[in-house]
Amino acid sequence: MKDKVALVTGSSRGIGRAIAQRLAKEGALVVINYAGNADSAASAVAEIEASGGAAFAVQGDVSSVGEIEKFYSKLDAELTKRTGSDRFDILVNNAGIGVLKGFEDTTEEDFDRVFAVNVKGAFFITQMALPRLRDGGRIINISSGVSRRPSDNFAAYCLTKAAIDNLTLLLVDKLGKRNITVNAIAPGYTATDINAELLKNPEFSEKVSSRTALGRIGRVEDIANVAAFLASEDAGWVTGQYIEASGGLNM
Ligand SMILES: NC(=O)c1ccc[n+]([C@@H]2O[C@H](COP(=O)([O-])OP(=O)(O)OC[C@H]3O[C@@H](n4cnc5c(N)ncnc54)[C@H](OP(=O)(O)O)[C@@H]3O)[C@@H](O)[C@H]2O)c1
């Protein structure tokens, strides 16, 4: 991925950070986007640089169109300074939050917040990416296994991921004309901050592992490996796909 530029939203921590590290290892210049956690973003950049890769961090809250506009104007300036152009090649829509509430307990505020980050964020980040994304590029949307098999542990969240799958399909034909592929990765339970509360319960953790064909909780690298494939030249004939990376959860 030498000479490629990748934007990974929400890459200060968790799955996004692992994807950023992996794309940087493959040679891409990576943009680490984050909402508020500047220290984590700085450490993600430092980690990539320490392994010989290239990255820089740009703050931007994806839940508001005004903030996305500000984010892109900062990104345009930073990319132009570094590469002589504001164009990039790979967009990973990863930024996301969870709401650990069942159907009956979910409030309007919960619902609006999770949709603002997970759905509105991916929609408008992508809309404003299109004039900047090079032909032949890649869009990878981070969905979830719960988009197809919802769980009442986090009711509204499941709906946001179904919307991500729909967004993926919406863009396939439109962007195919520009040779841009659009795919979704659906992780199963993967150990990150988003579900730390759930997974620190040993009973829950064991239940998930026992329902997983490969017998363990997912690691962030498991998801980054799939993202690296979808971002690669080798995946150029793969578009409109939903790839579950869950170790065979609930099969
Ligand atoms: N972990 C799982 O089991 C699992 C399973 C299926 C799908 N997923 C999906 O995978 C993606 C990453 O989740 P994760 O588990 O890695 O979560 P995480 O560890 O909590 O990391 C979330 C990341 O998103 C960023 N973020 C949150 N709100 C944002 C906003 N408004 N604007 C920009 N960035 C924002 C955070 O930035 P700050 O550091 O600045 O807060 C952080 O970098 C999400 O879309 C999630 O739904 C996760």
C-alpha cells in the first residue's frame, strides 16, 4: 500500500487502531481520527511511527455535519502539506459507540446518540469523502454480527449496524463506476473498551466463547486482518460484500 493514504475513523483505540496499525504496516500513510481522546490518538501515531510507519492524527467528531466539515478542512490542509494533494485512497468507517440497553430501557437520547455516531457519522463522512477519494479506492464499513442477528443486550445499536449494511449496498453500484469497492466487515464480540463492561463478567465471556466455533473472544487483529485484505489490490474484484469475522459465533 505504498503511496496509498488511508483514513480510519475512530482509530485512537480498539478495532480502528488495529486497522490503522495494519494498514500502516502495509505501507499506507494513515490518518488517525478520534473524537476526544487526544492522548490515545497521539499514542496510536507514536506506535505506528515506532514500527517504521507513517501516520498523523486529526480530531473530528463524526456525529455532527458541522464537525465533519471542520474535520475535512483540517485533513485537507494536513494531507496537502504531507503529500501535495488532499486526495486519499482508503476510507474505513469504524467510529462507533454502543448503548448497553435492551429494547424497553432505551431512551430517545440513547437512540439519537447512537444513530448520530454510528449512522449519520458514516453517511456524511462518506458523502464528503467522495470528491476526495481516488478512483480505484476502497470503502470499508465496520458493521457487526448483530446487524443480521440482533441482540437485546444493545437494541438500538443493532439497528445502527443494519443501517450500515444498507449504506454499503447503496454505494456499491454508484462507486463501481469509479472502480471503488465498498464492503462491510461484521465483527463478533471483540475485546475492546466498547464491550469491556460485558466481557469482564466471566460468565458472559465464557458463554460467548462457548457459542463461538473457534472457542474464544475476538481480538482486534482478527478484524484488522480482514480490513487489510479488503483494502489490498487483491480484493479489487470484491465489492458489496458482508464479511463476518466472528470465529463462527452462534452458528
Ligand atoms: N468490539 C466489538 O465487539 C465490536 C463488534 C462489532 C462491531 N464493532 C464495531 O467496531 C467499531 C469500533 O469499535 P471498538 O470496539 O473498537 O470501540 P472502542 O474501543 O470503544 O473505540 C471507539 C473508537 O471510536 C471513536 N469514536 C467514538 N465516538 C466518535 C465520534 N463521535 N467521532 C469520532 N470518533 C469517535 C473513539 O475515539 P475516542 O478515543 O476519541 O473516544 C475510538 O477511537 C465500532 O463501529 C463498533 O460498533 C465492535
